[in-house]
Amino acid sequence: MFCVKVHKSVGEVMVAGCDREILGSVLSDGEFQVKVSERFYGGEVVDWEKLMEHIEDATIVNLMGDRIVGLAVSEGIVDENCVKNVCGVKHAQMITLQE
């Protein structure tokens, strides 16, 4: 299961999703620190299919977690070469450009 929150702003729909087990944690490598905040990622708990419904409507997607990013790569949504490692955890962002 995953946590997802949809943020809407003028003309943009951002979907922030993370592996459920890292929600609320602070990731640190000693020099760099990232909080997987409930305010940003915590909205509803969903399965992969429901997450995909949200992603289909998104103009911006932010994914944090080894499982969620791994599935996005295996489904062809994210290019593996674009995945970053943030404090030992996979992270990916996507932006849809409108014509």
C-alpha cells in the first residue's frame, strides 16, 4: 500500500506518493536530511491501481520510496536512469508539459 496526496494549484495537479512505511520518517545520510512529511505525502492509503488513477490526472508527480518508484519504473512510467537516491531511498519526479 502507498500514501498519496493530491495538491491542486492554478492549472496544476501534483500527486505526491510514498511507500506507506516511510510516511512521517526523517531520512538522513549525515549531511543531508529529508522529511517524508504527512503534510505533503499523507492523504489517503491506496493500492497501485488507485495511485495510477491519480497519476493519470497529474501534471506533476513526486514519488518517494523503493517500492513505489520500483513499480513506476517497471510499469514504464519513470525511466530508471532518472531515479535519484535520496538518503538511501529511491526518489523520482515527473512533469507533464502542456502544449
